[in-house]
Amino acid sequence: MELNRKHWNEQQKILRQVLTKSTDHEGTIELFLRQHAMVHRAEMFQMGLHSFADEVWQDANEEIVRCVPPRFEHSIAWIIWHLARIEDMTMNGLLAGQSQIFHRDDWPARLNITIQHSGNVVMDDADVTQLSQAIDVDALKAYRLAVGRSTREAVNSLRPEEFKQKVDPARLQKLLENGSVVEEASDLLAYWGNLTKAGLLLMPPTRHNFIHLNEALRVKKKCYGLRS
């Protein structure tokens, strides 16, 4: 398992380099798609690669998925929801300039939640626990799967000249207007606004996923320990 992580990190460094140069557009997109596939379930796109997301879900029943262990901030359910929301906002809302998956097909009701945002800054321990207990786990898996597939479509549609373009300020403003980002978390908009579209491909859909999936594995291990 650690060899897979080492490989992913090595490939991430290469992706960072090629995104800044953009000399091989097709090769860069292919590298991104491989990195992205490994931080989603293999069901999303069968590439024969290791899936860090499948590591998290393997042998994790609902009790484990909803568990927030002592001295931890999040549950697996919260982490997966947070990852899906951030990727949906940045890839659909900012990169592609289209409606988020979350705002199509009545996803809030299907997920059994009411909040629109990603959980940055504004959720305390009670809020995290409440979401973890309320969210529909099957719908959560389906939502993240749909987000991942939409990301791949958006990235495949990128033209070489778009890599160096900054995020459209109007798209950032729309995230505020539709409740995806709350005022207390507006630093997110400043951060994303300073990125090029190439930069967006590094942190939200690849590195951000990788970091939090590692967190989810630590949560899973701790929650199983509590049952023994």
C-alpha cells in the first residue's frame, strides 16, 4: 500500500511540473486522469490502478463510516462529502463554468442534508456529528461518483491555452450566491481566484483528495479500534 502512495506522490510532482510547462497537452491530461482515478473508487473509471478511495470503503460498514472517534475532527462520511463538494465546486463551478452536480437531480434531498457548502470553517463538532449521522451513505457514494465522472469530462474538454487562464471572478461570485461558499470561508475564493486552471487541477481534484483520503484511513483504523 505504501508503494502506491509513494508512486502517487512521485507522479504528482511530475504533474505539477508538466502543468506549468504545458508542452504535451494530451500527455498532461492523461497523467491527471490517472492521478484522479486513484483518488476515486475504481468503479468510476476502470484503469487497472490502485484506488485509495476503495481502501477507505473496504470493510467499512455504516457504523464505521459515521463514527467520529475521540480527538478526531471528522468521520469518513464527512470527509467523503467534503471532498465531493469541493471537487464539484471547483471543477464544475470554476473550471467548466457549469452547474454543479449538487444542484442537479435533487441531490440535497437524496443525500438527506440541507447544507449547501463544503464544511470549511463553519462546522463545529456537533455539526459534523449531525451530518455524519444523517447523510445517506449510498447516495454519498453515488454523488461522489457523479462528481468524479463530471470532472473527467471537464478536464478532457480543456484546450491547451486554457491552462494559463485565471478563474473567472464571476464564477467565484456565483459560489457565494448559491451558498456553496459562506462568508466565513471566503478565503477559499481568494485562494482559488489566484490560481490558473492548471493550478486548480493540482489541489482540489488530486492533492486535496489524496490528503483527506489518508485522513479517512486513520479515522477508519481508530473507529475499528474502538470496537475491539
